[in-house]
Amino acid sequence: MLRICRPHGAWPGTCKPAATNMPPLQGLNSEITTMKKLDFLTNEDGFVLVVAMIMLVFLSLLGVAATNTSSLEIQIAANERTYKKNFYKAEAALREAMQKINSNDWTVSGVDFVVSPKDLGVEEFLIDGTLIDIKKDQVMKAWLLNEANHEKASISNFAGYAAIGPIGSSGMGIGAGNLIQGVQSITFLVFGFYHKDSEPDRGEVIVDAGLRIIRSAG
């Protein structure tokens, strides 16, 4: 039996029995464990650190996404700048061809860059004013890019021009026929292009336009 003795200095041998309603040690340990569990669930130590780590991960992902977006926008802007540069070269080649045709100088450096629709076999494309979509017609595109059929432009060794015509004297195609007596309208389908397979300024641009010339029939 558990006894409780008097404090130090009291008469010896004066111990009395302990209260009989004291809880057993096993039950006490169970209550202490339950209190520790409750204390763990309500303990907020380290909460700020966890929130800070989550925010750090989120901001890191946001920064990576922003960097990728910026890189993509820079690449798009660079491609747009290159395309515009190549487009202007193709347009310059087109205007050079029109100037040559206006001056009636169809042969440059031994290359006759103006071919008749009949020789090219495209009469049916020019009836009733229907133009050739050379960017979609692979046969016509191959004809244009062939060095034997076009003249290189002065603006770049990778730019050139060619034309189909004259259209009008045979009575077919756009602008055919006489406007008034003694005056004839002749039309040319003119192409300018830029084509390069390597950097820098790699790309392909093809432009076309109709050129109508009014001449005296005599």
C-alpha cells in the first residue's frame, strides 16, 4: 500500500495511507498523451515559414513564365522585322521590273525576264482578268525562282523579278483591247521576290502586281 509520510523533522513512524481514489499511472499517461496531441494540433510554430516557402515557389513559377513569354515576344518581333526587311527587298525588285518594262528594256544581262503567256502555257489563267496566285502554284513558283527565268535585282543578290506579258495585243487577259481609236492598253503581270535559305535574313517573300501601259497603236 502507498503511504504518505510526514515532512522532514516530524516524528518517525507517523505515515498515513494515501488516498484510495488516486488515478492509476496508466490512465494518467493516457491523459498526458491526449493533451500533447491537442497541443500539437493547435501549435502554430513554423506556420509563417511554410507560407513563405509556398509564396516563394509561386513567385518562382511566375518569374519563369514571364521570362518565357518575354523571350517568345522578342523572337516574334525579330521575325517580324526580318519579314518586313525581306518584303521591302521583294517590292524593290518588283518596282525595278516595272521600270524596265516601262522603258521597253526587257532583256537585262542576257536574261529575257518577260515571257509571253503562250510560251509559259498559262493563257487559261489570264482569261477574264483571272490572275495567277503564284504563292500557291508550285509550278509557277519554281518557274519564277529558276535563275534562267528571272533577273537579279540590284538591291540584293537574293532578290529578283520576272513578268508575264504583254497581255492585250492578242485580245485576252486583263486590260486587253483598245481604249479609244489609235490607243492600246497592254498589261503585264509582274513578280518580285526575295528568297534566301540561310541566316541572316532567311526567308521567302513573293509579291506581284499588274502593270498597264497605254501606248499608241501606231
